[in-house]
Amino acid sequence: MSESSEIKQTHRSEGPAAPSRARIAVLVGVLCVTYMISQFLRSSTGVISPDLARELNLAPQSLGVLSGAFFFAFAASQIPVGLMLDRYGARMTSSLLIIFAIAGCLLFASAHSLFWLSAGRILMGIGCSSLLMAPLMIYTRWFAPERFSTLSGIHIAAGTLGGIFATAPLAMIAEWAGWRAAFTGTAAFTLLMGVLVWLIARDAPPGRKSQHLLREGAAESLWQSLMGFGAVLRNPSLAPLLILQFVGLGVAATLLGLWASPYLHDIHGLDGPARGYVLLIMAAFSAAGMLFWGRLDIPFDSRKKPIMLGAAICAVMMIAIAALKAPGLLVVTVLFAMIGFCHGYTVIAIAHGRAIFPDHLVGRGISLLNMGGMAGAGTMQYIAGLIIGQFAAPGMPAPAVAYRTLFGFLAACLVLALLVYSRIADIRPGHFATDELRHERH
């Protein structure tokens, strides 16, 4: 055998070539932009909620039900999504479910009652239920463990741009063409991204897909897959993380996704575009916070410490806005921005959750944690509607005391969740429940 032949044979024996940077960039880019749809839809009722309340004569409790319908549907989908991710892969799961999001946008755009608006939100929640978990599974297989926090931070920060589009841009489109036209356009864009996910996304780098999926998912029977949830539920670190996800995402969704906009309307008299600009600032700081906090686990050499720091600062900011009797618009904007920025600690919380599960339970584990977060968002939005409804009649502005009570309630919930989470065992960056993939990659 010639020397050149020996070199070629050696290269073949070393395994498949690493994917090019361009391919990785396209893959991550498509997944991030698709996740923007989920963030947009979950927050989309916020800036238009005063318009919906006025047009359809909705009470505060009804707004809570409407916004929460997305989160409850999203949460209820997580167990089947976890099974689908582990058995059939991220690409197949997200490509199929996104069809529901398209249908939900079209139904919402044509609805004329709370029932059909809520039905549209339910379909949106089902359709978006895999757009975070599926990419996180793909990142787990494409990248080394120590890069997971950074990549999840980039993904969620990029997705937060969808939340930004649900602020001032949505308000301007709604004022120019109407909110119905905005959701019809969203359906068309979602269809485009669904096609791109199917064409571009892959569950693992070339040469590794069949090895991982056959070993971890397809070889399991449905009964074995269901029993895997038992192993997930027996993990002692699950309950504190579930509580933190329940409250952490619930607080963020209640503020940015729904009640910050009515607060700005009722207390400061801002119209749609003006409310959108304040929410835009909050969402932009939230995106920056995802990137900032997503990298802090390495310098802290801990996942627990930055989580506790970020959650504590969020609680302090909410206590401040609840305690101030008549804060000016500038003060409110700064406080909202700080809450959005410090909410980035949830990126590390996701990485902490991923780290407590072995590879063959990743889909079910992180989907269950995501279910807790989305259930918290729906529940806390509904409770927030009940709180505001105690002080305001349908279609009427709520007084300042209603919102101060709401902010105090959210702060108390976060403090209690933080106390529960403080008892969890820490995990250093780069450590997962198994080192199998790390050995394989290196």
C-alpha cells in the first residue's frame, strides 16, 4: 500500500470529518430563527391586550385565560414531546408540530370571541412546544458538553428577538394593518421556517445520527419510553429545579408577556406604540441578559451561584416597583429593563437541568422541566388576572394598588422558589450525568 493510500485509510478510520463552520452556522441560525416564532407567539398578546379587551370587552380574568392558554397547551405537550424527541428525533418532532402553530395563527387571526381566540392560542402552544427542547437536543449531540450553556444562551437570546418583535413592531403593525393581519403574516413566516427546519436540521453530525438514535430511542419500546419518566421523576434534583422553572418563567411571562403593557396603559396612559417601545427595551435587555448570564457559570465555576444571584436581583427589582407608590415612567422603564436583564439566569437553570440527566433521558428530562416552566407561566398569568380583576371592572383601567399587589405577589413567589432551589446540589460547567458523549467526541 502506498504512503498516500495509508494516509487516506488512516483518515477514514478516524471517523467522519467535522462539519464545516458554514454548515454549523446555517443549522444554528435556522433553529434560532424558528425559536423566535415561539417567543413571539407567547408574548404576542401583551402589547395588543388593551385592544383585545376593548374590541371584545374582555375582563382582566379573560386576558389571563387567553394568554395562559398558550402556556397550558405548551406544558401539556411536553410529555409526548419528550417521548417523541427521544424516539423519533428533534427534526421529525419539530417539523410535524409546527403545523399546529400555523393553524393556530390563522385561527387567532379570524376569531371573534374569547373561545376561538383561546383555541388559536392552544394550537400555537402545541405547535411551539418543541422549538426549544428540539434544538437543545441537537446541540447536545453536535457540540461538547462545556459549550452547552453558551449555546443554549445564544439560542434563547436569539429567540428573545421574537419577544422583541412582539413589542413595538407588533404594535406598529397592529395600528397600521390590524392585529389580524399581523397573525396571518406570522402564519406564512412559520410555514417558511418549518420547511427550512425539515430541509436543514439534523439530529446529529454526519455519521453519528443512526448510532445515537438507534441506541437511545428507537430501540426502546413505548412502555420502556414511558418508564423512562419514572427514572426522571426519581431524580432528587428535579423538584427544586421544577419549582424554580415554574416561578421563574411564570414571573417573566406575567410581566413581559401580559401585564406590563396594561400597566403602562392604565398607570402611565401610554398608547400602543409607546407601550411597545418600553416593552422593546425590556425585551432587548432580556436578550442581552441571556448572553451575559449564559457565560457566567464558567467564571463562577458553578451553575448554582449565578442562578441565585440573578433570581435574587429580579426579586429585589419587583419589590422596589411594588413598594414605590408613584414611580415615574423612567424609573419603571429602568426597573423593567433590569428585571428583563437579570431574568437571563434561567439560561443556566436550563443547563443545570440538562446536567442532571443521562443522555438517553435528556429529551424526557428537559421537556419535563420545560413543562413546569410553561405551566408556571400559564398559572401565574391566570392568578395575575384574578388579582387585577379584584380591583378593576371589564374594559376599565386598573388602579395602581392592583399592580402593586401583583408585583408584590410575584416577588414573594420568586423568593420562596429561590429558598427551595438553594438546597439543590451544584454541578460544575461541562459536567453532565454521563461523560459518554464527551469521550466519543474527544
